[in-house]
Amino acid sequence: MWAKKNPSKLWTPGQTLRIAFLNGTPEFKAATISAANNWLPHINLKFEFVEGEEGDIRILGKVGTFSSNVGTDALLTTDEPTMVLWPHSPIHARYFAANVIHEFGHMLGAEHEQTNPTANIPWNKPAIYAQHGITDDPEEDDYQASVTRERLHQEYLDRADPDASIYSEYDRKSIMHYVVHQSWTEGDFQIFHNLNLSEKDKAFMAKAYPYPVENE
């Protein structure tokens, strides 16, 4: 797992984050709270879930997407949602929960694990480009191809600068890892949808949000 260091987007340990639901059914809210609370045993933060528009974090239920501002970036906007969650039926409860945990990882300051500074993914870039309708040569890009190439590098192919990052060893099991298709890599390498916090996820956040050391 990793987070940006310059500047840090981590919250203050010991802080209570006020998390507001802008909409949603009782079932959606309960499922969100249950999934988000998976983080609490590993961090020195508290979550206070409230109704209405007043919150450090503001959750909008919306079909079609999952997204979240990263860490304290949530404080930079005051009149828009800072997190969007896609409501799902109970038969997809595990998928929904995993995505909520992932987005709350972003809310806590974590970035995508496939761009960890120590990631060693054997990408097959020509295959990835081809599957997204672009070529190996950026000079052949039109505007849309340029946007696609930039997104692929930002979300998958470019590793973060270690000097500007706080990070643990690359973790294939991280909740913050995207799916990686076998056809996108060289050799035998793929990542399925991780559904739970990994041990490295827990350890990283425990260090990011430590409890005070008690005097003996």
C-alpha cells in the first residue's frame, strides 16, 4: 500500500471524521457503514455517520460508478460529493463491500496499489494499448487516444516516485489493487478482484494512523 508524501493527504490521528450521506436507502447506508468499519480496528480514527450535507466526507449513492477524493482532498470542496458509491442488490453484497472498503482506503489517503513504487508487474504494454484501441506510438494519437494513453499510464503503467511516497512493499492482495488481466501481462501474472483487507493493508494504515504510545 502507498500514499503520497509531498504533501501528505493523511488525516490527523485521533480525529473523528464526520461522514454524511447525501441520499440512499437505509439498506444502502447500513451496507456502506458495515463495509467502511472494516478499517476501524486498524486505525486511530473514528467515523461518525450522519444524515444531510454537513460532513468532512459526503457520500452520494449513484448508479454506474465508485470514486473518492484522496484523503484530505475531501476538504477542498464544500458543495459536491467527496465519494460516490454504486448501490448494489444484496446478491452482490461482497462486491459492493469490497468496493466500499477500496473507496474508504482512498478516503484515508491510499493510492492504487498497482502504481506502488515497488510494484513489479510485468506489463505487456502493446497488448494493453491494443485492447484500448491505441498504438505503441503516441505520435499517432488523436485527442481521445491521447486521453486514453494518459489514463492507462496514470492508473496502471507508471509507478509512483519513491521519494514522494510513503509506502510498504508491493502487495498483490491489497484492497487497493485493480484487477489485472492475464492478457495485459507477460508470463503467468494476473490479479483477481481482492475482496478483503490484506495484512499489509492493515499494517500500513496502523502506521499511518497510530495510537499514542502509553507510558509504562
